[in-house]
Amino acid sequence: MADLLEAVASHREAMVALTQELIAIPSENPPGNFYAETVGLLSVRLLELGFTDTRIEGDCLLSFVGEGERTLYFSGHYDVVPAQSPSQFEPALKGPNLFGRGSSDMKSGLVAMIYAALALRQTATLKNGRVGLVFVPDEETAGPRGSRDLAERGLLGRNAIGMLTPEPTGGVVWNGNRGAITLRITVRGKSAHVGRQHEGINAFERMITVAQALQALKSEVEGEQRSILMLGGRTEGGTNFNVVPEYCSFTVDRRINPEETFEDEKRRLLEVLDRVRGAGIDLDVEVLQEGRASNVGEDVPLGAALARAVETVTGRAPKFEMCPGLLEIRFYAERGIPAFAYGPGLLTVSHGPHEFVPVERVVECAQVYALTAAKLLGR
């Protein structure tokens, strides 16, 4: 497979250039900026590289290379979390690293997907199937216009033998992820001047009661179950220091381990809120996201092929771990399709003010993807 590795490496400069182009598009989510511009750039560059079987589906982009129905998908998201500074959309190459919002999570991974597929085509490696490139938005907000939309329209994972996504795994392979239920709870009160606060209803004070009830569940979840429940990731309320707050809202983020039952944990969470509502507290509950846990055995053919490819390219056998967050492998795992995350970025710098990716890791990731596909589709 030396020719395949060399084919990928020969595109190093082009990979850096395309990653820089993508970083320069501020596709922030929320709110969902510049999706059309990102898809437009990707589709143009794919056509320039000879990917003629390419089509736009809503805010998603699909492209295929190879023959036959058996498909190994390389799927990644092009949305990024909001930047801390506009300068993060000015890509900067400093020594061995490329800086900018999305460099690690995960625009460099999209480029690795593209050039892995290009090398497979150039070396005529694909003999028994094809590679499907999938570019989606909204991963940062649970996928309503991305993978979830493709799934609802029957376009996700057609004829799939597996899926790889280049999340910033830092050298390990993620073969599982926690599920998530994220809520926004808004407690209602009644406004009044501070001097006549007895005429109002203090939503903040009522919110404390709600939070205390959830704290009891948090102790159970994080004690016996060794799972996660976080309160107050985002909070807001009130209008001024001298006005009784008529509303107060806060978020609740429940992360569910693969061994836990999604329905049971959701029920327990909502039962707490029903109890405080029954005690006379007026509150609204908005579901911000839901996603189920997933777990794929590392010994399935795709996992074994990926592990061998990583060891061949990097000289080290990878560890398989559960992702601490939510992953889009869940959309595929729910359909019985083995799916794994492995990418060039680093979780430790993703979403941060100094996000970067080592250029060499982008090349290595593309080589890993190409070798994995060659093992599964090259015979």
C-alpha cells in the first residue's frame, strides 16, 4: 500500500490550502451562519478534483467515488462553535500547526476525508465498493439540518458497511458515546418593584427550589451511576437589580452512559420537574437536544481495519475509548451500521481561543482513512 500512502502525502500542500479556505468561512453554529457558502466551496473543489458524482441535499453535501453498492462513509460536519474573536477566521500557519476556528473540530478532518478518497481513486484501489463523502451542518446543535435530516429522508447510510468521522480524537479511536438530554427550564414569576416585592413572585427564588430538587437527582446520577448531570450551563433572567424577576431560566445537561436506559433516565429527570410543578411552581421545559448513547465493538471488521491502518501509519496501535460527549456515530449505530471516530484534531484545544491542528496529523488521518477503505473495499 506504499503507493496509496505516497499518493496521499503528495497532496500535503493542497490539503493545507483547502483547510485554510474552509477556516476562513465563519460557519458558526449557533446560529448557523454561512452554510450555503461552505457547501458551495466544497462542491466546487470536489468537482475540480474530479468528483463528478456529487450532489447537494438541503444543507448537506454527498459525493461518491468507486463502483458498486457497498459503501464506506466518511462523514464530517462543517459547522463550528462560535469564535472568541473574529481573528479566529483568519487561518494562520505557524511552524507545524495550522490555527483557526474549526482547524481541529473539524474542517481539517473534512479535508482528510476528501484527499483520502482522491488517493483511492488515483491509485484505482477501490475494487469492491465505494467511498461516500458526507458533509453535514448542525452537529454542534444535535443535527436537525444535518445527519438527522438525512436520516429522516432515508439518505443516511444507504448500503453502508461502516462509517468513519474525523472528530478531534487526539490519537485514540472513539467507538462509543454518551447519550444526552439537554433541557432549558424557565421558571415563571411576577414582576414588581423591589420596594413592593411582596406584590411580586420572585422567579429566581423559585428557580433555586427547582435546582435543589435536581441537585438530589444529580447526587444519585453522579454517585451510584457514575454518570453526568450538569446544572446551569447557561442561565438568564430578570431585567434589573431593583425589579423582582418575572422569569429565570437555566439549562440542564444529562449525559447518559451506554449501560443506562435512555427512556428511564429521561423519565426520572422529567418526574423531578413534574413534582416541583405540582408543588405550585410555574415552569416551562424546552428540549434543546436528545441523543442516544451508542457503542460499537472494536473487533468488527471496520474497527479491526481502522486499528491496523492507524498502527501502520503512526507506528502505534490505537486505544478504543468512549467519547465524553455526543457523537454522530449514533445515527449510524442506531441503524446497525458500525461507526467510529478518528480524526487529526485535539479535543484539548477544540472550541478554545487558540484552536489548532498539527498539519502532519491531517496527512496521517487521510492515510489512515485511505488504508482502512483499501482493506475493506480493495479486494
